[in-house]
Amino acid sequence: MVKVVITGGSGFIAQHLIKRLQENFLTNNIEEITTIDRKPFPKKYLRYPENIPIFHKQCELTNLESIKSVLKNKNVVFHLGRKRFEMLFDPEKDGEISEAYIRDNIEGKWDF
């Protein structure tokens, strides 16, 4: 059986992935889904059956200790976590790329 981790689990794309995995549970051999996100896991805004248990870890992708514990004994990772595009530029710094964007979208991914 497969244990799946989805980063950015509260986001739009991740929610659609979860829906697809739940609907096709008989053919995908998934035992559990664990999501990671800085935001709380939303109550379902998409309708799908709950055939596979879902666990949520609310933390930053840059928190290596939390990430290590979540990834332990997992088989598949769907890496969908990222900072939104509108966070790319810091208007206070005349168009420079913001430090938060670099930390979350670049440095955090190398650690991951």
C-alpha cells in the first residue's frame, strides 16, 4: 500500500488532486494521504468521497524537523507548496524579488 504526502495541501491544485485520488481509490492502492501546508486544512469545498484517510500537518516547508517526521515511511510526494505569484515582487524595494518569495519558493525547496 502507498502512503502519499502532498505539500501545499490546502491549495487549489492539491484539493483537486485529493479529489481525484479519493475517487480512484480502488485502483491506486493508497493507504493514507498526508498534507502539509502553512494554512489549516480546509473543510472540503470540493465534493468527494472520503475513501482514504487524510491527515494534515500545519507547518512551514522550511521547518526541516517537522518535514522529516511527516515524510517518514511515505512512498510518494506531490510537491505543490509554493508562495503565490503576487508575492514575487516587494513594492517597497522597487521591484526586487522579496525575501519571503526566495525563502519559500527557492531555499525551502532545496531543503525539502
